[in-house]
Amino acid sequence: MRFATILAAAGLALAQSPEYHGVATAKQIMAGIQKPAMDSLAAMNKAGGPKDEKEWALAEQQAAVLAETAQLLLMGSRPKDQDVWIKSSQKLNATAGDSVKAAQAKDLTAWQASLNGMGGACRSCHNVHRKKKDGTQ
Ligand code: HEC
């Protein structure tokens, strides 16, 4: 009986994910990942949308990276509140997920809508948490 309990406990420990150790600050995630990915998507959008297989694949990849890193914004000590920060990150995760699907389907209308949604998620967090250069919010 005791042996079974030990085995069960060991199984539980093995099933757990490795412990998360945050390294990058939110600012580094913004500058290193969010900005280049969004800039690349915005450039394709400005040109009328992804134009060939290669660009659709790039659009899918950039959106996937944004969806992934939106989750990093929710981890460790990064959240600056339990409201706007969480909702904006979740919205970015969801809209970037929509963008991945739209790129896979090469659905230009859905892809453009997803970009608007992603931009809205960036702005909703920045409106509250990103200080303007002159020191105001
Ligand atoms: C959950 C909140 C949140 C979301 C979502 C978010 N940001 Fe940010 N962003 C911040 C904060 C906070 C800062 C200010 C960081 C600092 O100066 O310490 C920032 C700063 C930035 C900066 C300036 C980085 C620098 O080097 O000073 C860029 C560029 C940026 N964000 C781009 C984006 C883009 C693009 C998106 C959407 C794809 C996005 N952010 C989504 C919170 C967010």
C-alpha cells in the first residue's frame, strides 16, 4: 500500500512540466520579439497582404511567435496587474492564434482582421503600462 503511494507520487512528479525560469524582461520581449514580428506583419499588410507561399509561411510563423510570447507575458513576475495586463496578453494570444489559422488558410480578410485584433491587444496594454517618452502615460 505504502509502495503504491510512493509510486503514485513519483508518477505525479514526472508528469509535471520542468520549472519555469524567466530570464527576459517584458521590455526585452517587446524589443526582441513583439516589435520585429509585428513590423514584419505590418509591412506585408501594407503591401496588400502576403503574396506567395513564402510570405504566408512567414505570416504564420510571426503570428505563432506572437501567440507563444503572449503567454510569456503572463508568467513569472511579468504581470503588472491582474486585469488589463492579463486581458491584453490573453487577447494577443487569441488574436495571434486566429492569425496563424488565417495564414494557414491563406484567408486574406480573416488575416487582416486578426492583425487589427493583435494591434488592439498591444495598444490596450500600452495605454495603461507603457510610459510615453515625456513621462506621462
Ligand atoms: C501585457 C502588456 C503588453 C502587451 C500585450 C504588449 N506590450 Fe509592448 N510594452 C509593454 C510594456 C510594459 C512596455 C514598456 C517596457 C519598459 O519600458 O520597461 C512595452 C514596450 C514596448 C516597446 C518598446 C520597447 C523598448 O525597447 O523600449 C515596443 C516596441 C512594444 N512594447 C511593442 C509591442 C507590440 C508590437 C505588441 C503587440 C504585438 C506589444 N508590445 C504588446 C507591455 C505590453
